[in-house]
Amino acid sequence: MIRKLAKSVREYKLASILSPVFISLEVLMEVLIPLILSELINRGINYKNAEGQVVGNMQNLINIGLILVGCCILSLIFGFLAGDFAAKASTGFARNLRHDMFCSIQNYSFRNIDNFSTSSLVTRLTTDVTNVQNTYQMLIRIAIRSPLMIIFSLTMSLCIHPQMGTVFLYTIPILIIALALIMKFAFPLFEKLFKNYDKLNRVVQENLRGIRVVKSFVREETEKEKFNEVMSENYKISTKAETIVALNAPVMQAAVFASLLLVSWFGAKLIVGSGGTELTEGELTSMFTYTMQILMNFMMFSMVFVMIIMSRASAKRIYEVLSETPDLHNPDSPVKEVKDGSIRFENVNFSYSKDEKSLCLSDINLDIKSGETVGIIGSTGSSKTTLVSLIPRLYDTTSGKVYVGGRDVREYDLETLRDSVAMVLQKNVLFSGTIKENLRWGNENATDEELVEACKLACADGFIMDFPDGYDTFIEEGGANVSGGQKQRLCIARALLKSPKILILDDSTSAVDTATDANIQKSMASYIPETTKIIIAQRISSIEHADKIIVLDDGKISAVGTHETLVESSDIYKEVYCSQQKGGLK
């Protein structure tokens, strides 16, 4: 997992190396400062003459003081540089991590995306990456600084007086055991907490996405209860986890105070008992400083462990996104051109779970010629959308083959295949930006004249020109400022600009009136006669003039034929047709 995440450091490797280098120099300066301070006291303030009287030495005070100031300035400079490089490295690492995750998601097939919820992916890209970023910064700063400071300070204290230095050898093992226990009990709680954040995001997203429904059914209080329930669960888990982690502070403080007391007691005893021969006042002052450096840096090191506890769960969730293997791949020598819009299904079976016992589509055999207009009709849940999703290879068949332009879709380069197939999905999606920017998703190099022509064919030009800003009108997120019918027509125009060999309209005229629907069908027939057009519809009027109509029932082809033949031969089609005529069944 660590190796996988470390690949995202990339161009920030140098900053990640320089930060520990300058931290090491900073630590060296800080370790020397107490030693120089000891010399300042012994050779400057407590300087004794030949008779053994304390008279002080101003020259030594100035000389040693200047060295002390120099070390302090160097420590400040090294600390600043270390912090600067650490900030650049951690923020760059987080940027690359988000980039790699987002690119991985773009390469997912629909089946891969189904393994994650939208709310979970959002949390992983935001909160989880931030946790890992903070931990990485602490790793290349505190995790380097603290052990070095502990080792150097402990070495210096043992050099000053070996017996007093052993005080730390008793306290440090106790602290290590305490930290290990905190990690053991806190990690599972943080893992559970981050999973609950996914649930919180889902509740918020559902509420915001469906706010009109919530208000129309006066369900605000119910939504508040759902939110409060999730927040209460988060509060309980977070409180329990933070309570365990909070034990770190009192344990560390107890160790600091105990060590200071022991050093004070042993130091005073040695100075008084030996008359200052075994330990001087300056050395005792240095011991106090080293004691604080050792234990405070141990406390800081413990905070790194706390961050590791919190971010370990986040790192695991990020790793899951990066290590998810897309189940759709380009072949070794992909075909780069789609000859025509002919389509053939050969003994196709499909299951979302890849289980042949729970098939959504079964025994699909179908032949569509290039340039034909094909209608697909069937009850809700009859797998109409699933059938057309196999054409641009959004999913691979469980068994059987799908041919486009006379070649198995698995032989094509994915980009080439999908660029030849335009889909107007059942759920129409517009992105925030102007109408022009949305239309140019179909063809980024389209001229303004081509945009207008496509919109006229989709019967969208009229309402666009009614807007004050025309084609420069800004579309709100999700197309919130246009109606359902307007959104559908803009999506159809966007698909037409692609000039595809195959055009799939998945119930994409359900929100427009029958007259507009008829005009759109007529425009497409004249504008793109060589394009294969597949129209999924609930209204017979949308597909009755198709070259052939496919009736799907429970994932199987029930009948294929023209409108006239199906009215006579298919009970399902006849029932739908009669129910949509004036007066209903006769």
C-alpha cells in the first residue's frame, strides 16, 4: 500500500529529501545550544579565579554568547527551509494523489464504478487525501526531527553524566507501551468513522439533489431526523476514538514531570554532595534542557503516531481506488476505425454480477444494418438500456459477442469505438457552463453555425434564442435553470454535433410533446440518413416509423418487426399500442 501511494510523490521527491536534511541541521543546532549554554554559565557567569572565587568573565560571555546567537539564527534558518520544503512536498503529494485517483476513476468501467458509491469517492478525494497529506508532512518533518532530537539529546545527556542519563531509559519504554495500546484500540474506531463519513455525504447529497421533492412532500423534518441520526452516530464514534487518543497527553505529561523531578533530585544531590566536582550548575541546566527536548520530542513523535492512526484508514481507502483494476481494456493491436454503423448481437447473455444464473439479458440475437432506424420498446426493467450499453462497450458481455461495423467491439480501441457512438442517456446531464460549452462536448471544434444547425434539428434553437444571452446563457449545475424538455433537446443537439455512425436515444424525448418529438425524428432522418439510429421509447408514436422495432420482455427479445406487423403478431406490442390510442382498449 505504501509503495503504491509513494508513486504519487513524483516531482516532489527532492523537496521530500531536502526537508529531512534541513531538519537534521536544525536538530544539530538545537542540541548544541544547551551545551554552549552550559559553557556560558561555567566559563562566563560562574568563572572562578585562581583562588577559586566566582568572579565571572565578560570576554568569555561575549564570545560564547555570539556563538550561541549564531547557532540560534542557523537553527531558525534551517527550520524555515525545512518547513518550506515540507509544505511543498506534502501539498504536491496531495495534488498528485487526487490527480491519480481522479484519472483512475475516469478509466473505470461502469462495473468498477458500481463498486463505490458517489459519496464514498467524494470523501476519499477530499477528507481522506487531506488526512494523508497532513500525515505525510508530519512524517518528513516531525518523524525525522523527533527521533534525531531524542537520540542526540540522550547521547549528550549520557556524555554529561551517564548515571543521570539512565533516567530516560526507564520512562521511554513505558511511553512506547502506552502508545502501542492507544494505536491498537483507536485504529478500528477511526476506520469505522471514515466509513460513516461516506454515509453522511450520501445523506447530504440525496437531500440536495432531491430538495424539490423533499419540499413538495413536506419531508423536511424527516430529512433532519436522518441527518441527526447519522451525525449522532459520528459523534459517538468520534468521541470514543478521540477519548482514547487523548490519553496520550496525560501519559506524556506524567513522564515529563516525573523525569524533571528525578533529574532535579539526582542533580541537586550530586552538586551538593560533591561540591560541584561531579556535576556543575551549567551541566545541570543543560540536563534540564535535554530532558525537555527528549520528552517533548517524544510527545511530538507520539502525535505522529496519532496522525498515522487516523490516516491509516484513509490511506487504505485511497489505495482501494488506486488499485481497482478496470475490467475493460484495449486489445494489444486495437482497430482504429469503425467502418459503418452496422450492429450484430450474437448469442449475447449479460449479468451485472457476471453470474450466468442471474442474467439481465439472455439469448440476444439481432442484426441491424447501417443507416437503419430501430425502435426498442418494453416494460420497465426489461433491460432496454442494458442492451444498448453493450454497443459502445460500457459493459462487456457475460457470454456471446457484439459486432459493430463487422468487428467484435472488443477488437476496437475504446476511444475510437465510443467516439463513433453517441448516446443521449435516460438521465440527461448538463454541466455548469454556457450552452455553447455544453454543446461543444459533442464537437469541441464546432463553429457557431454548426451549433445553431444542430440545435435547429433538435428543436432547441427557439427556446435558446428566447434567453437574453442566447447561446451564451449560463447553465447551472445539473441544468437546474432549464426544463426537462429543454435539457433533453440540448443533449440531442450535443449528440448530433458528434456526427456519429450510431446514435442511441434512450427515452430522450419523453419530456417533449408529440409534435416536437415528430419534428426531431424527421430532422434526424434527413440530416443523418447514413447514421444508425436506435430509439428507446415508451410512446409508440416515437418509433412507429422505424425500419424495425424490437420488443423486449424480461431481458429477452419477444418480437422484431415493423409497426404494422407487430400490431398483428405481438400481444405485448398490441397491448401498448391500443392503450395509447384515444379511448384505450377497444
